[in-house]
Amino acid sequence: MTTHFGTAVQAAIARNAASYDDLPYVSHPFPQTNPARLGAIARIFKLKAGDLSRARVLELGCAAGGNLIPLAARHPDAYFLGIDLSQRQIDEGQQRIAALGLSNVNLRRQSLTDLRAKDGGFDYIICHGVYSWVPEPVRDSILRIARENLAPHGVAFISYNVQPGWRLRQTLRDALALHVGSHGSLRERVARAREMLSFLEQNTPAETTWGQIFRAEAASLRTADDSYIGHEFLEDCNEPCSFSEFMAAAGGRGLAYLGESVLSAMMPENMNPAAAPLLRSLAGDNQVSLEQHMDIFTGRTFRQTLLIHKERESACVRRILPEATEGLHFTARPNFEFSREEDGKAFFADGSGAWFSTPDAGVRKAIEALVARLPDSSSIDELVAAIEVHGVSVDDGLRHRIADALLRMALVGLVTASTEPFRMARSLSAKPVACPMLRADAAAGVLHSANLRHEPIRLDIVAQVVTPLLDGGNDREALIAATIAAAEAGRVTFQRAGQTVEEPQDIAACAVEHVDRVLNHLQTNACLIA
């Protein structure tokens, strides 16, 4: 069945498809969309969520499958369906699926407006970077699909630009549109937009609010990818909405608010502790109202919202208790560590500005165990076992305090909860092993792949030589020899001080340096298997 919209809407959809063929986004994983993380947030609010290992997952606007394919590779008993209008990106994704030999993921070139309930129910529906960039009838179709195709205990992820914060960026979008015009390909228009951004950054009057906004926005876009500038600022359609407007539209389709994909983004205390009580007072006992007031207060420009069926709204428990962490797995950034001891408290931080402190010796031991286990995730049971090995007796009271500590760290963004554990090499072995998908991607020359935590990992030319050999059969010397051979064959070129390295001894020295760099990068970024 094909949905028939007006001529103007159909034309806008066609232009949208053509622009993504002309200038596709880099297709890579988005860790915040990982269904294991979405399911964990549902469980923190006392709701059931599907087990990712056997889930059905739908992505609307899947590009080349960079988000779905890594999930499919790690979960062979789950099923993944991706829909996108860009034939170029669908073809690219299907080639990668074939190279990896996957049978549990399907990418279809299709308008999402044609998806119907007969296409089946899904435990998780992901729609990242689409909602604000399509006409209103298509936005309504996204919400319709989130209702019709979401399983009873399912979670839908939808991201979108939000007002009033995005209003400031709208001035830049308007300015670029006036300068760039509509003629030429999207790539050509992006080139003209970059010229204007450079001019605005250097020449707008710095002493005015207008100039400060333009200078700040232009500076932030200096290193942005061409595809981001093109699709965010130069497309026909970019329609931000307020959170209240979004929820009104979702409610009209029988959907209710679960939360944000990043739990810490829901906490006004993380934005301004002094203002948090007033924000909560203004909102009353209404999470949607609180979220809207936070947008007004912070100028937030982008949301990543989780929706559930409206029938489940009354079962959602907003008062989060430590018991909600039972059965979940927590991970932190690689640089999360003990920071200092002050006034009898142990402080832990990761350099992001967030921190956690405790005067409790048992809780401190548990957090130190979490640090020692990185990059692996840790459950409460694993932390308890780790400190009991060192002679700490854990009663119900200490277990409760450890759970409370994990919850507090999650609420400030120091740790992330997941329904599934993450297991990887904690140190570099003599003969390292990379995950199979990463080896296959590197062998095929794929530039953007995924690590074991569903985070993006970039495979440069040396990584594409080294990674396929990380099957447990090659030591560092063998990897160096293979890299030297690749350089001699002309596949790899090394440069120093802007000059091509040509002498054999210099090539060998560069090979050593770059192999060590790649191995360290893969180990510290959760790419190697224990």
C-alpha cells in the first residue's frame, strides 16, 4: 500500500532523497540508540523492556546501516530492519551486509510513509536525525509507526531539534540560505556556505549580540562535516518544535513520554543545582512540564526522546530507587578514575566536569573495582564479588549503598546503564584478537566501523592493514612486518615533516610507531576481545 500525499509533499520527499544521494551522511553507530541502553532506561523507570539478544529492531532513516549492522553482527538471534530513501546508501549497506555474511538484517529502499502495521511489531524503533527534517505529514507518519509497529513493551527513540533554543540557530540558517541560494548541487552550496561562515566568524561585530551568536555558531561549524552543514542548514525542511508540541503530537498518536536516551539530561540538578528546586516547583509533579521548563532555562537545541505506549504511562515510576539498578550493567568512560581524597571523602571523575564522592569505605572499594574492571561493564553482583575477594564483607546495607552510588553516578552521567554486559580485553595481549566484524570491515576497506560498546571507530589505512590480522595468530613483530610489506607495495605511505618517507630504515621505524598507535587505539577503545 502506498500513501498518497499532496504534490508539494511528494516533491519535498523526492528532493530529500536526491540530496542524501548527492551528499550522504557518514553512516556509523550511535551509542545512545543502542537498544540495550534504551531498555535499561525503561527498567530504571520500572517498565519491562525487550531482551536485545532476541529483539526485533526497526530503524527509520537507516542510511547505509552503520547503526544497525554492528548490532546485527553481535546479536545473531535478533532481527533488524532499516528503511531509507537513499538508494545509494541502501546499496552501500547491502554490500557490507553481504561481505559480513549476515542474514538477520535487512535494508530496504522505501519511504517510511509506506510502512504499515502488517510489517510487524518491533521491540525497539529508532528514528535518529529524521523527524525535524521532513514535512509535517511525514512527521505524523513517524509517530503513527511508533504506535502501530511498536510491541506492547516496546520503546521508540526519536530525535529532533527543539525550540526555543534552536531559534538562535535559525538566524544562521536564514543567513546562509540568503547567501547560498538554491542553484547548484548540495556539495556546491555547502562550499559557498563555508565561505560565508568564515566571513561571519571574522567580520560580524563582536560587541553585538548578533555578532556574538554568528561568531560562536560559525566557529562551532568550522570542523563540521559537509553533510551536517548541508542537511542541517541548507535543506528545504528543518522544522524545530517545542518539547510540548512534540509530546502533544505523540500523545495524539497514543504515545507517552518515557524519558531521554541520556538519563542525566533529565536532571535539572545537572544544569544548575541552585535553580533545580525552582524548576521542579514550576513543573509540579509533571515530568513533561519539567522537561519543557528545562529547555527554556538551558536553551537546549536537540532532544533524543524515548516514547512508550500510552497504556503503560501509569506504570512508569518516576521516583528512581537504588533497587532499579539490579540486573543492569554499568560502564564508564576509559578515563574514569579515582581523582582525590578530601575531607574524608574519595572523589571519582572522568574529566567531563561531573564527579562523585563518597565517605563510605565499602562503596569506595566497589567504585575502585568498577575502575579496575574497565573497559568491561560491571553489575552490582560483579562489584560485590570483586570486593569480597579482597576481604570486604558485604551485607544488605552495603549492597544497597553500592546500588545507590551506581544510580547517582548514572544520574550525573558518569556511568551508563545497559541491559547487556560488555566484555573486552583489559590489556594488550601478545597476540591480540579484534572482534570479527571489525576485522572483516577493515579487510573490506570500511573506514567507519563500531567497537564492542556500539561506539564509532575509525579505521585509517594502517588500521586496515593491521586489524584483519588480529585473529590471535599474529604478534606485534608480525604486524610490523605486514605493515612494512604494505608500505613497500605502495598501499601505505608514511610522511614526516610533510615529506614522504622512503628509506627502508625510516619506513620500518614508522611501521613500529603506527602499529603501536593502532594497537593502543583499538585496546583503549573497546575493540579487542579478551
